[in-house]
Amino acid sequence: MRDIIDQADKSRIKRIPHLRQLYRDISKDLHEVEETLKLFTTSPNKIISEISNYLFQNTGKRIRPALLILCAKLRGYKGKEHIVMSSLVETIHTASLIHDDIIDNSEVRRGRESVHSRWGPNITVLLGDYLYIKTISQSLESKHRRIVQILTDISSKMIEGELDEYYVSWNLDLDENDYLNIIKKKTASLFSASCRIGGILGMASEEEENTLAEFGTNLGMTFQIVDDLLDYTGDENTMGKPVLSDLREGRITLPLIYTLNNDGKINRKRITNLLKRKELNTTSLDQILNIVRSNGALEYSKKKAQEYSFHSKALIHKMPPSIYRDALSLFPDYILKRNK
């Protein structure tokens, strides 16, 4: 595999933080989030309870709840509403993954059978809808009307991003700006909302709230570009899914967009002919992978992720110093260097 990490990155690799370091000062809060998620998904309906237990028994990274908690504490928040709101943003995220797997016909999620694969698309789409509606219902208990509106708006924006992505699947004319707009809706919007909600709970000023939201947006953009890059560079055992899973599902992401626009007519034609089949075999995937790895596409995508990462760092350092700002400032490096 081609090494896309430059020498400067290599010298810093040992200093990349672990999630334990980022979550050190909010571990109790995150434990309460887990308990709240269990309560949210408890239901007398056996199928809802069964699938919800399956979904939430694997805790995942919980990045969005952690961002909300840290942004709230950054501004001195002392209440308990941040636990509920963190649980709600994680539920929205989970609902989006459920629908995502149905659209992509994905069989694996986080190294396990996807809900779609295990229970079938009919039940799964209804469960995703249930989680979205349950989230909005729970949010109505908040005394902050703006938070209810944010969660409502963000749910529709994420679904819009999913629809946009599905609409342009297998479209080799997709340009970089359209790609960035899609991932901003689909991924970065929830990162941004998590940080903004934390700011609202912490009574941040309008300027501080906007800074936190923009920090979240740039962090989310970094996250998704790295995610798309890992589809070409990652390890199947580490990621819990095969390399080029996105491409198999027709997702045209930044490495391929760069390749199609910068690698000459011959390779563009080769890739176009291979992708016309839509059911790619191992030989076809290897050919595409070799082309993408040899033309600077991976380096370009990495650089684009770094730009968003560096911008997010600059934004969070506008906030007053504290242990919570220190933790937030570690997220850009963690996300940029993650391998799953």
C-alpha cells in the first residue's frame, strides 16, 4: 500500500491522542449517556427492543455526544440536560446509519451484521423512522425551543444529504463542490449541531456559539473525507468492512473525483468502462485501486482533510482556555489520523 503520510506527519504519529485521552474529563457523563440511550430504546414492542439492544450494545466512538458535552462544559454548564441532548444526537446518528445501510444494501456495520442484513429492509426502515420520531418527541421536553428546531432541521438536512448522495450514485460527472455539499449535509451538519447545542446549553454568546458550530462543521468535513479515503487505504480487519465498499455501492468520493478529473483521458475511460458494469469483481476493483493510488488522488484527499482539520483547530483556540478546550483541540488530530 502506498504511504500517503508525509514525513511531518510521521514525526507526529506517536502523539496522536487516544479517545480515552479526549474523554478523560467527561467519562462519567458518557456513562450516563449510555444509560439514557438504553432507556430511550426500551419498548414494550419486542422487535423494537430487540433491534435497539443490538444497535446500542456496541457503544461505538460516541464522538457527537462527546462534542456536545465538551462544548457545554466549555462554557461552564452545570445541569443535566446535556446528557439527554447527547443521547438524542447519537440516536439521530444511529437512525441515519440504519437508513444508509438500507440504501447501500450494506451487509456489515462496525464489523457486525447490519440491521438491514439481519432483520430485512422493511423492518429496518420502520425502525429508522421510529428513532427519528422518538428523538424529536424527546427533544420537546427541552426548555430551549431552539434546540428542538435544530434537531428537527438537522434530521431533514441529513436525509436530504442521503437523497442527494443516492441520486448521484455511479455519476462520474460529480464534481468536488457537489461532493463537499453532500457530505456537509450528510455528516458535518450533525457535528455542527452537536457543538452548537452544547454552546446553547452553556449560554455561549452568539459569536461563541457560531464559532463552536463552525468548529463542528470543519471537524465533520474532516471526518467524512478521511472516511472516504479509508475506503481506498484502510485495512478490512480494522475497519470491519471490505476495502472499496463505497465504490461497490456506487459512491463517487473525493479520491475518484480527483482521478477522473486529473489522470488523463485514458485512465478516465478505463475507469468509466469498469464502472459501467456496476457489479465490480475483484479484478476490476484492483485495477481501479491501482489507478487511484498512483496519481496523487490519495495525497490530494489527505491534504483536503488536513485543511478542514487545521481550520477546526484555529476555531476552537478562539474559545477561552480550559481542560475542555484542550480536549476539543485534540479531536482534529484524532479524526485526521483515525484508521477506522
